[in-house]
Amino acid sequence: MLLHLPIADLRPLPGVPLPSAKELRSLADSVRRHGILEPLTVRPAKVSLIVQEGWQGGRHGYYVVKPSAAKGKRYEGVPRFFTHRDDALAALPADVPYEVCHGVKRLYAASLAKRKTVPCVVCELTDEQVAELRGAAVG
């Protein structure tokens, strides 16, 4: 289903790199002139990360981890560690209803072009389907 969603209701998937400033300026100019021709693909957002109190190297602090990791206190990979709770909270993704699975560059460019809404196709996608979608196309 195609919807025009407010930019404030969207967030990029965690871990998606920010495009270069030059690339964004060029794309924002195109968005101003022509609008967004290809809708973004979004899914309902999941709680992706939480703040968990813990220790690292004898120091007290806070980890930013997936909710499933907080149960056993055994973290996969190297979770981000912060000495101040406020810093950990600031690292959490915004609490919004949708995650952008495909079209993150267009999201940033639309924001830079001062658009309030963007066209989106809302889909129920698993993490595996998102990975396939992101691998098949860029942007």
C-alpha cells in the first residue's frame, strides 16, 4: 500500500551508513526539482536496541544492546559501551512507527530538501528479507 508518511515517523535501519554530504546535496536538489519518483520501502519498526546496565574492564556503565541480549547478559559481538546513561540513551534510535528498509538516501535527501512527507510502501518484512532487499539494490 502506498502512503505519504511524515519524515518524523521514519528512521533508517540501525547500522545503515550515512551517505556523503556531496551525494545528499545532489539528491536533495533532484528531490526539490522532481520530487521523489520511487517510493521508500518501510516496515513497522521494532524495538531495535535498549540500554542495559553493566561492567566493562572494571568500569560501571551502560551497554546499548538488542532486547534479546539483555536477558542472558551475554552479548553478541561487541556492544556499544557508555560510561554515562545519557550518552547511551542518546545512541538509541528514535521511537518512531516505521523503519526505512530501502531508500535511506531518499529519506535523508527529502529531509535536506525540507519535505514534510515522503511516499512509502509499507511491507511486513523479516530481517532476512530486508537483508536480501538491501543486497539487491542500493539507496
